[in-house]
Amino acid sequence: MKQTLITGNEAAAWGARLARPQYIPSFPITPQTECIETLARWGADGGLPNTYFDRLESEHSVMSAAVGAAAVGNRVFTATSSQGLLLMHEVLYIAAGMRLPIVMATISRGLSAPVTLWSDHNDFLDQRDSGWLMFHAENNQEVLDMMLIAYHVAEDNKVLLPVMVNMDGFVLSFTDEPVTIPSFEMVDKFLPDYAPEHTITPDRPVTIGAPALDEYTFFKAQNHVAARNALGVIEQVQDEFEKIFGRKYDMVDEFMIEDAELVLITQGSMSTTAKAAIKEMRADGIKVGLVRLRIIRPWPASAIKEALKNARAIAVIDRNVAPGRGGIMLPEIVETLYYLESRPIISSFIVGLGGNPQTEEKIKEITHKLMEDLESGTPRVEWNDVEEL
Amino acid sequence: MPEIKNIRDLPEIELFTGGSSACAGCGGSMGLKLALKALGPKTIIVNASGCMTLLPLYPTTPLKVSWIHNAIENASSTAAGVRHGLDMQGHDDMNVVVYAGDGATYDIGFASLSAAAVKNERIIYICYNNQSYGNTGFQWSSATPFGSETKTTPRGRENQIGTTFVQKDMVKIMGAHRVYAATASLAYPVDFLNKIERAKKRDGFSYIELLGSCTAGWNYDPRLTIKMSKLAVQSGMWPLYEIEEGILNLNKDFKELKPIEEFLEQQGRYKKLPPDGVQKLRSLINKHWTELKEYNGLRYV
């Protein structure tokens, strides 16, 4: 199939367009703006025949309007970044609590202060307890594919939860990559029309967003169960996706891990750089592999455990930081591996904040440090990009 | 509902049944009960967090219409999503009605309200104004009138006035958005319901602000809600008027306003307002009333 050079923002816009959402509320923010601008342009040219493209006065209102339209049975798409995602934060919990299958592209950018326009994952990971399902793409093709998979998973009756599809700002959002854009016919075959069972119609009054007393815990538990259900649904939907589109996705992305003693754990676009570095290190005889986290919520614990069961030393490479704690994904990995019979050494590297570039050299450096840690038997916690703390 | 002339013509339909958790004499819930008579069953209420949020309590509700509550500051944007969502589903015959308090309207939800109004979304926005953050126990909002005591503007040795700010002129601000903007009172239900009917017929945004007397916060006998509402209108505290296309129309004119003392003295919130405070409040009311009289029938915004 023909490939087209498009940016990550355009890939997200294409994913949305192919899914035929009825409502797209929008508000600009760098580096996401190009995504909604692309959709606005298509709309003005008649390219979104059954979509209302709306403009709101803040990201908070964007997510609020998304909730309103989804509550009355619309398929909804929107996109945001960074401060905008944080402004939405309050309503994200509400969207999940109301079990509305909204899909949103998030284009990661570091958080103020100080101001940065470039990417890290703190904005995205700040939403990890919101009840949303969270997917993180490595490249522009995966952005588009994840968008379609996201709608299918979100709207499954066993799930009914919103999904955010994350990509790294600039590195993907503004970079042309070859992407196969599927036809509407193929997507229609994959993604059925959204026909919600519980929605507001003129003839059937429904109350949404009422207070709950003792039942509060029950609703939260249901949200948790639905997110756990999503694990199986994602696998099933990814299989269907492969049958129709020929591209295969697993719960975690494994790269050269079969005989790997050293395993790097990454997220997002730096994984591509790390894979290139790993190929070179392999040529030098270093037994290193990579596990890329692509589904963050629900947490695919058994897939991660399975992928890491033979690793002797692991570097959790966090492009984020929880000040006073450390890398955000580190404790998630440590907990997941706690019950393994022989536990690997787990070192932590905090890298690439505010878009600080992650070069192959830096990945090799991390790998060599991990090798030392394996020899010494002592894990380390280190800030790459900071000489002295 | 055709235009009504008399209180005996109020529609009999009852979409707000018994069993609500609101206070006895609650002006806000009385307002919703009345409003639904004009709105009818094909209505969805979009509520902003406040007292009314507690009307439905899982798994019960006193309402026979659809209801969505999102948060406090986003009723207008939620309503915009609901409106376009319903239109996309072919349900353009459904009324989308925001029912929000003054804190959610004047303060925290103001940006969202302004955007929905400027885009002229087909929404009826009803603000039940109890002149405070009522649900949290009566704190200052920018709708609190001068001289009212609240929990966050208490009278004390250093400040005997209580609220020293003058409330936002919200109806004028909404009128300046080139939408339909009006005030309403529980004591004048015919006027209130006709205004809703007018809003229903408009192909765009309407803003109706109802004085929603709060027995707990204002601290008066719950039996007096309608009387308090009437006194507010007659004393000029709450004039009834509307603005359309920028033109002002005074709906209830009086040759002479009643002295405000009769309104003030029945409410705990004004009990200890010193005479110079009453004097200042009276002059603010007179100034507003004179302005309304002067612009009646003319371009106001």
C-alpha cells in the first residue's frame, strides 16, 4: 500500500477523520495546534461531512463539551498538549466516571515552570489515575493505527472508557514520516458505528452525573473492572486490526529480548533511537534488548512480566520526573517484577526532560552503566543530562 | 406553551415531583419547578455544581426530564456539546437548558458562559441567583449585593458593612453579548414563563436570571420566599427587565419604589447593616433604577 509523508499531528487528524467522529471540540496549544487546524481545514472543504467542528474558549471547556456530546451518544475526538491537558484534568475524571468513550490525541510537552515547548511525558503521566485508558505511540504510523484501535476498544461494551493516544511533541508532531493511510472502506469494516446503549434521547429521560453515597465505591470499582477488561479487549482488537490492515501490535513492544541479559525500558519516540543503538551494540556482542511500554493504562502486568522474565539487569528510562520520588514508571516496573522468582537488578535513568535529545550515544552510555550495575550487583538512580546535582 | 396572561393559565404539567432534598422554601428549586412547566418533557437540564446538584441522588431523582451535571465552571461548554451532539443525532427539537447558580455564572463559569453566548449557541441559560455560594453555606460571590453579610464577608469591628463590593451587572454584560437577557422573579411567574417561552422560540442563546431567594443563607422565615421575591422587585433590589438586540424593556414599572427597609429587615444577612450602609445601598438601587427608567425602550448596550 502507498505511503504518504505526514507529521504526527496529521496522522492523529487522519486517525480521527477515518473514525468519522460527530463532534470535535477544539482549542489551540503548541505542539498540538496543527492537528485541530488540519481537521478545521478538512471541515471547511467538506471533508468531514457528518462532523460538527467546534471551537471552545479553553481546554477545560473542550473536555466539558466533549463530555456533553458523548453523553448524548456522539463519537467525539479532540486533541491537546501540556498545560492544556492539565487544565482538562478535572473533567478527565468526570469523562471516565461517566464511562464516555471519548478519544483524545495528546501531544506531549514538558510542563511549566520554566516554560518549555519540547517534549517529555509528565503531562501525559499526570493523567494516569484519571480512569482513562492510555496508549503511547512510537511513530506516526502507530499514532494513526492507535487512534482506530482506541475507538474500537473505548466503545466496547465491556470497556466504555475514554482513551488518550500520546505522541511526543516535535519529534513526532512536527516530523514527516512515511505513513500508510488506510481507506475509509477498510476502516468502516474494522470500526462499527458507535451505537451506545445508555444515552440521552428525547423520549427517555436519563440522569448523568448524580451524586452517589454508599454506591460511590461501587462505581469506582466498576471503572477499575472496565479498565482491567480492556486488557483482553485490546488484544482482541489488535488481532482484528492485524487481519484487516496487516500491521501487528502487541501489549508491549519487545525488541531483541530473547537472549538479552540487559533490557532497556522505554516509552515513545526515543525507543526508535534506542533500537538503532541496540542493533549496533548487538554487533559488538552486547546482549541488550528493549521493552517499550505502549499501553500504560490498563497496566499490562503479565505481558511485562513475561517479556522481562529472563532479564538480569533492567534500565527503566523515565522521560519524566516526580520530584521527591524519582522516575514515575520505575515503581510500576519494580512492583510488577516483585514476585518473579529471581529478580533482576533495576536501575533508574531520568532523561530527556523538556525535549533534551536522547541520542544513540546516550543510550549506549546507559547500557554500559547498566552493565556495571549488573557486575557490581548495585542498582543506580541517575539523571542523564545533569552533570552534578 | 402559548403566551399566558394570568397565573391561572400556568401549564398543569408537573415535571418536578415530590421528594427533593432541597430546603423548604428554596427559591432555586421553586424556579426549576416553574421553568419546567414552560420547557416541557423534551428538555435536558445541564446543571452546574451547587444546591440543585443534590436534587438527583443515586438512584433517585425528583425530575422527569434528562439531567446532566458535569462540574461547577463548565455548564455552558457542556451544554454546547450537548446541543451539537443532539443536533447531530437529529434531536434538534430538544431544549438544552443550563440551570446554574450565581457563583457558577458570575464567577467560575463566566468564561464558558461568555463563549457560549458569543457563539449564540441554541441554549437557554437560567441562572438562579441566591447572591452567594449557597451550597457551601453562604459565602461571597460577585453576585452578592453591597451590604450583605456572608461567611467570607462577615461584619466585624474592622468592617461593619460586610460585602463592600458592588455586584457585577450581569444582565447588562449578557445583553452586550447581543443575546436575549432578562431578569425574572418567583413572585411574577407569568412574566418568568413567558420569558422562557420567548427564549425557546429564539434560534440562539438566551440568558434569564431568576432571583432564587435562599432561606438558609439570607436567613428568613421559609414561608416568606414569594413575599421576599415580591419585595425585592417592588423595592428596586431586583427590577424586572429584558434586553434584546441591545434594546432595554422594563417589564415591571412602578411610580415609586417601596422603601428597602421592609425587604432588609426580614433577613438575617442585613440585620446589623449600619444606617450609612443602608443609605449607600439605597443610593445604588436608585441609581440602577433611574438608569433603567432612562433607557427603557432605548439602546442600552
